[in-house]
Amino acid sequence: MITIKDITGASIEVTDLDAAIQQCKLCKDSHYKMPTGHTVGENHAFMLRQLEKLKKQQE
């Protein structure tokens, strides 16, 4: 299991790296606001950068 952080600093546990990357790619353009003021898309783009870095390290 891999742990990353979201844009608010909360820990996110990832059990399937490829599925998490796919989900972040699907949601990175979302314009919906989170309670923090960031958009859902900003949050997913932030997490996607971490996930892609981890994926490259595994290759």
C-alpha cells in the first residue's frame, strides 16, 4: 500500500496505483469547489503528480 497526500495535507492510502492514476486523470478537470476553496480538479492534479512520480520509480 502507498500513502500520498491530497492538496489539504490529508493522507490518502492507495492500494491500486494504476486505478488511482486513472481516477485522477478522469477528475483533474473538475471545476467543483471543495470546502477548502480548491477545486476537485486541482486536488486530483496535485495527487496525480505524486502518483506518476511513484509509477516512474517502480518502472
